[in-house]
Amino acid sequence: MNKIQSVDLVILGTGPAGIQAAIHAVRKKVSVLVLGKESNSSLYRAHVENVAFISDLTGEEMLKKGRLQAKTFGAAFLEEDILRIEPRDGGYRVTTEGDDRIDAVAIIIATGTSRNTLGVPGEKEFLGRGVSYCTDCDGNFFRGESVAVIGNESAAADAALTMTQIADTVHLVCERMKLTQTLERKLRESAAIVHQDATVKAIEGTDSVEALVLSDGQRLSLTGVFIELGAKGLKELVLSLGLRLDDEMKYVQVNRKQETNLAGIYAAGDICGPPWQIAKSVGEGCVAGLEAAGYAKKRLAARRAQG
């Protein structure tokens, strides 16, 4: 697209909560765009045997059937990761990895809760002391310093681009890039130093991070390591908006209508906490889809009444 598109409702996430929300919302006669990559859903590689009325189906098959249902009713899908959400003109603007910008009246967050880790020495030991999983949250603590971003997808590339405006030196360590052409071009044109075909062996330091050891033998002297594996997670996307999370900063707080503390933003599925079950996600997706669609229709009617 590479342009600004307006829709009534944007749904972030293509798992069971997001797809069910899309099916219910689009049947309420609002325009719906679902963002995200099907293979990122935790259901994608699962085998399903404990959901009523469904048996002997793989998660991938369920997702494809649900996606087809939503499309049949009129929902649109865009397989791109989300880079940021910003308030705009009484609604929200979502920017994707392909630099597409979508203005929406309402948003449903159904992105799941997975947080990928490197699993290397020093990662846990230096968490909060140089190791971070949120560039948008912690980037400014490393102004003028040397940092590394780890990852090969949209979250890592966007983090590296962000840190080139803050840090003195930015290394991007990626085994194999998986980016859109737009994002890869921006990265190549930036000041980031790309270490392709390399992996991290260890994060070293004493009281805080001092170096990153790579599989090719390089030892990068630095003070910050941002681990950005896969797509952007919950914290990166919504903390700057003031979205209320639980006490452990893991899950979105919602009421029985799946409303968050921000007008027009709803949440459903694993992002709202356990149990990690398809049935729960589908139920919450149903409620969120209906409520968000109703909200969007009221806001649109009010705008038309104002002229």
C-alpha cells in the first residue's frame, strides 16, 4: 500500500481471538483490517483436541478456515508486523513494517504474549542492567553510547533505526534478514552496522553489560543490548499510549466488555492473561469484536452529525 488508509476497526493479531473478533465485527457492518502474520500465532503449529465441536484439526488448518470465514464476510488481511500505534484525530494510526499507515476509529489488540529470548549466558543476569527487550522503553538510557540490537525481523530493524538517532554506535546482529524491501532499504541507508550471518554466543560484563561475543569470534564493546526477536511485543506497542497493564506488566487489563482504559482500544486472548486456551480466546474475541464495532459505529455517527 505505502499510503494512508482509513478503516473503522484495526485488529492486531491473526490468532483465534483476532479472527473471531474480525468475524463478529465485520458482520456488524464496519470495515475491518486484520494485521499480522498467520505463522506468528501460537496456534499455528499446535494440534487441537480440547475445543468443543472441533476435532482432529491442526492449528494451521483452524487458522486458515477462520481466515477464510472472516474474508468471506468482508474482513481484509495484511500480513505485516506492526511497528507503532499513535493517537490521531480521535482515533489511532497504526504503522506497519512496510510503512503502511492505517487510521482507525477503534483497535483490538490480540497479539498474544510470546516473548522470545536468546537463551545465552548473560541474558538473564544483565536484564535491566544493559539487557532490554523494549527499545522504545529503554533506548534513551543509552544516549551517546554503543549498543547492539539482536534479531532479523521487523522489530529488530525498527529498533536499530530508532537507536541510530540516540546512540553513538549501533550494531545489528542478525543471522538472516527477513524484512520487507522498504524496511531493508531504510536499514541499509542508515548508520547501523549490520553483522549478518552472525549469532550471539554470550553477553559479558561485571555489574552491567560491557560486551557482546559473536559466533564469528568478534567481541563488541558496548553498554546496551536490545533483544528484538520477531514482531513487536505488547510493551513496545502500547506503553507509550498509557495503556494499563497488570501489576507484573505482562497482561492488558480489561473489563467484561474487553475494554481497556483507553477509549476505542480493546483486547482479547492471551494478551489478557491465562488460561492459555483457544476457547477463552475465541470467547473474548467475540465480545471484543462486537463491542469495538459498536463503539466505531457510534463514533462515526457522531462525526457525521457534527458535519
